[in-house]
Amino acid sequence: MTLADILNFLLFPPQTLGLMVFKYTLLFFTFFFAFLFIWLSIKSTFFKRLFIWDLIEVLTFRAYKLGGYSQRWRKIISRLEKKSEAEAKLAILEADSLLDEVLKKSGYPGETLTERLEKLTPATLPNLEEVKKARQVRDNIVFDPTYKLEIGKAKEILKVYERALTYLEAL
């Protein structure tokens, strides 16, 4: 037996019916699981989160899901230009709702904005106390229909919300 015969035997073994069936069965399962892996990868968000979202975060310097709030914020600010108390109140309510949405999408725990704010620290949100005071004005607007709000005070409160959203990198 020569070296060529040994290599020929190892590289091209004799084909028997049992070996052929086993070989094609394994080939079938290989293609089946490869197709299943590709299909599940496309359908799930795992690889999107793993690669695409990280790439977007690196290129834009902000969290993936927190983009697109600038336009809503401009709409909120434009309500103050109407110089109406009702519009100013609505702007504060919308700013509060926007902050709640940003905190929720950022993954902060809690059912309501009040609960989320209680779990935050000044290290996470440096103007946390100002936001809590702004929430008191928001509560007055919601629960007291006779509450009077001056446009200047509304501008100050919206500045507080704007700083909070800026710290959270939503604006």
C-alpha cells in the first residue's frame, strides 16, 4: 500500500448505501438549520440591536431610540408664541408627557413619571429638584381648573424641561 492509496482512501472513501443516506441526511439538516438561522436572524431584533443600533448610536452620539424629539419640542415651544394661558398650560402638559416618554424609552423603571423621577438621582438628572417643582405646577394645572399661569412662569418651567431633556440626550 502506497501513500497515494492511503490518501485516496481517506479523501474518497468507498460509497455504501448506508453511508450515502447518512451523508445526505446530514446535508439536509445542515441546509435546514442554516436557512432557519438566517430566517430567524432576519425576523428577530437581536442582530439589529447588536450591530445596527450600536452603529447608529456611535455615529450620532446619542441613544438609538431617543432621536426625533427635537421637532416635537419645537412644536411645544411654538405654543408659547400665541401668548395664551391655555396654550402655555398645554405646552407644559406636553413637555411633561415628552419627558415621561423619554424616561420610559430609556428604560427607567416605574409606572408613572412620578415613580420614575423618585428612582432617579441627581447624578443621572442634575436638575431633578427643578423638574419636581415643575411637576407641582403641572399638577396644579391638571387638578385645579382655576389655576392661573403667567407666560413668564411657563417659559421658566419649559426651560427646566428643556434642560432635563438635554441632560437625557433627547434634544
